Amino acid sequence: MGLPAEIQDPLPTPSRRQLAWLLIACSLAVFGLALAGMLRGQEPFASWFFVFAWWSYIFFLDGATYLRRGSSILIDRPRGFLYLVPWSAAFWLFFEIANLQLANWYYAGLPVDTLSRWLGIFVSFATVLPGVFETTDFLSTFRIAERARCNPETWRVTRNRCQWMILFGVAFLALPMLFPRYFFPLIWGATALLLEPYLAKRGETSLWSHMAAGRPAVPLRILLAGAICGLCWESWNFWASAKWIYTVPFFEEVKLFEMPLLGFLGFPPFALECYTFARFLVAKGWIPEWETDLPRRVVNRRRQLSWALAATLLCIPAIFLVDRFLVRSTAPQVAEFKSLDADQVHKFESLSIRSAAQLAGALGEGQTFEFLGEGQQAQLTTELHLARHALMGHRGVEWLASVNVHSLEVLAQLDGEELLRKLLLEGNGPAPLPSPPEVRHWVRRAK
């Protein structure tokens, strides 16, 4: 009779090796192209460098893992990999919704076009689970922490421990929502604490089951993968022109890339949460098994497809909220400059100069424009620098102009708290209102 379709190998071994080499070659080519485009300020690479870098990284690691071990997530478990994508976006959007209360980061410099902005947000967030798991899988080929052992009795699953873990999970979820300024770090442990007891009581593979077996290799590799992914997340975000900016209480001054130094401690436990959440999805039958060292499961494909569609649809209102409340600026356009009239804007567009980045490139090359009035090019340059500063966009420029701040030099001389009070009392500009962390960031960068 043979194996059911759900648990057959998708490709013969020679074809899979060829696919592994193809993944590596294509990922290197795309990353190189994206890097060159980002350095030159070319779109879509400048805005979405993060997306190109992450997917290149994911596909490269999958190919490299297969060549090292003879199995990998995408090549051996393609459906498992595919179903991780929408659930990854949905999982991360949970933290975005929490951030509406936490206010630990915001987005700036995103594309003006709503459709491309929403699609870019979804594709960016879809990298989270694949990125963490591909990194963990690649680390396993080096047998990292394979000999590590722990006392199984210390991690024995009991009813009492499950209850306490759930209680702590509820606290880790509630306290950051009630007192975000002081308890915001706890959000990065809530998911694992709430879901691990469910998995443990049902005998499912989980972080707890590995520890209870006395073999902590998988949790340790996941922690290391989280640290590696954290560095990748922050470095690739730093170089992109569309990015997130952290506004973490008490830790805004000392940063590596855009992340406060102590913030990097959050990535390892976050990776544990990713694993627990994905194991929960497998246990519920909502996604196929993706771990290559675990047996495939006979599953209901219609059910999994229905849940994947539900996860995707759930992302839409969540992305709307992110776009409405967390996207603080879009990439400035030439048409937004108040110093230009409609005819001058049209002439710039006839020269294929539509964005502030393109205009900055032209001015940086020493190009002059005869259709600009006397002194207008200097004024335009000053406004351009301010619009691109700290990715505040024209929204920030209009708010600052309303309180007579027209240059970076003036902005650098101001106190952030005093400027915020002045903006809120006397200023006006496009929604939303400038937030305290946002204004502090503008001033700090100007200084």
C-alpha cells in the first residue's frame, strides 16, 4: 500500500541536493543584489533591505543544513515550512498589538503606498518563525550542546508545577499591560509559560519534555539561535531606510544599531517562545510537523489550510492597527515639500525625481535646477535634511515648523521635554501627535 501522501518524501535525494545548491546560489545572489541596491539607495532594496536579507538568510541556511546533514526543514518538510509563514506573521503581530500599550518601538520611513506597506509588513513578520528554526536547525548540524545533561527530576512534569507555570504566564501577560513602564520585559516570557503546561500534560514535544528527559541540547540551541537572530534583526534593520526605532523606558541612551544594549537579552527567551508556540500549533494539528528528526503525522490538510487562512485573515486588522498607531512616518516625497509649487513638483517628476531620497542623491551629486528660485535650493536642502533626519518625514517637519524649528542646528540646541510641551501646547501638524519618545529621538539624533 505504501505511505499516505501526507508522510511521503517530497523529492528523491539527488533532486534535493540540487535544490539545496540552488537555494544557496539564489540566496547569495539576491542578498548581494539587495545589499548593492540598499547602499545605492535604490528601491525596493533601500526600504525593504530587511525583507531581502532575511529571506536570503533563511533559504541559504536551509540549503547549507541539507548539505551538511542530508535533511532540512524546507527541502524535507516543505508543507511544514510553508504553514509556518502565515502563523509567523500572526504570532509576531500579537506582540505588535501588545506594543500599542507598551510603546517600546515605532516604525518610520515606510513606503507611502498603503498596499506595498501592508504587504511589506506581512512579509517581514513572516520571517520570524522560519528564521529562528532554520538557525536552530543549522546549529544542530554542529551538534552544539549535544552532550549537555540536566537532572530530569528537577524538570519532572507535575500538576502543581503546571498550575504555577500558568499562574506566572498570566502574570507575565497582565503586568506589562497594566504597568508597561516597569514590567514590559515580562511579555517575552508569557507565551511559553502559558503553553508549555498544555504540551507537557499531553506528552507532546516541548521545551519541558526535552528538559524532563535530561537533554537540554534543543533549548540551549534555541537560546543561541535567538541571540544570533537578534543580531541579524537589528543589523539589517539598522541599514534599511524603512525601520523600527526603539523607545524602551530607561534604556534609550546606549544602543547597538537601534536596539538598547540590554534589549539583546530579550532575543533568546523570545526564541523559546517561538518554539513553544510552533509546537502548540503542531499539537493542535493546525500545521504539519516541521522538525526533521520527528516523525511526520497523518493530518487533515483541509483543516490546516483553513487555519492558515484564518491566521492570514487575522493579520489584516492587526496590520491596520500597526499602520494606524505605530507607523509614525512614511518616506518623504518631493510633492510634500512646502517650499515647492505645483509646477516645480511637476518638473522634478519629469526628471524621475519623486522621493526625497532621489532628490538628496541629485543634490549630493552637485546637480542644480534652473527652475528653482534664488536661494530656494538652499532652503530645499535644509528642509530635505530635516525631513530625512531620524526618519521623521514631512509630518515631523510640519510639526517642528509650527513652533519655528526649521533646521537640524536649531533642533540640536533644544531640550526634548521642553520641545514636546511646546509642540503639544502651540504646535499643529498631521496626525498622530508627536509622542514623547519620538521627540526625544529627534533631538538626540540632532545632537
